[in-house]
Amino acid sequence: MTDFFHPKLQNVEALEPGRLRTSWSTGEVLDVDVRHVLRKAPFLEVLLDPQVFAKVHIADWGHSIEWFDTELGADNVYAWAKEQAGQVSHEMFDGWMYRSGLSLSSAAEALGISRRMVSYYRTAQKPIPRAIWLACLGWEATRPLPATLPRGLPTAREYALAHA
């Protein structure tokens, strides 16, 4: 995890095998289901054993949660928890920038916000407002040319041709 990720994990507790309650330096307390991650790799499924899962703790320096020699990065856990709570995560925002081929500057121009704010959203230093995420989705759907704003949404045919 980079130094740019600011929400710090302060506490983690096992609720049941595969579910965690996490507390963050932002004051947020977020529950997260990590079963989908643990079931992806056979060597991680052992963590779903109730006695093993209950031994979860914050790793040294607070950058991950761990069980013995297995760990999950705090930035990933934070993103999964935000998404499962119906919020926009920094990983979703970063994915939008990547899919759209946008730099910090071009994303700022596309959204009509400062480059610094784009950086804050991308690194989870600030929560992403719903209106910004909706603007991201709208921008992705219309793919406007630089320095223009779309006058409407593309037709289904135009959208299909643009994304073929």
C-alpha cells in the first residue's frame, strides 16, 4: 500500500467466518464480507474455519489485516467495504480513469474539478460524492471529445459502435 492511502485501519474484528467489522481513522465503522476473496484461492479457504478466522488482527504498521502468514491489504479491504455499503470506492474511481485512459489532469478537465481533487478521490483521501461518480458514468457513456460537452446520451446503436 502506498503512502497516499490515508484512511488507516484502527481495529478489525471477526463477526463470523468471512465477515469482518473494520474501524478506520476516518471515523467509519464498516462491515465487509471477504468470502469472495477467500474462496478464489484454495490456500485461503482455510481462513473460513471459525477458529482460524477469529484470530484476525491488524498487521504491523496497520497496512493490512492478517491471520498468521496470510494477509489482505487495508486499502483493498476499505474499498470492498465501501462498495458493499453502496458507496463509491477509490478503486472504482481509479478503474474509471484507467478504462477511460485519463490522467489526473484530463480527468479533472472531464469532471470540471481540480487535479488535486481527482488525486484525493483516487487515493481515498476524500470520499467520492455520488454526483461525481454519476458524472464519471455519464462521461464514460458519452465519451465526449476534449473541450466539448455532450448534448445528450448516445443512442443504443451509437453506444454499441463506440464501444465495439
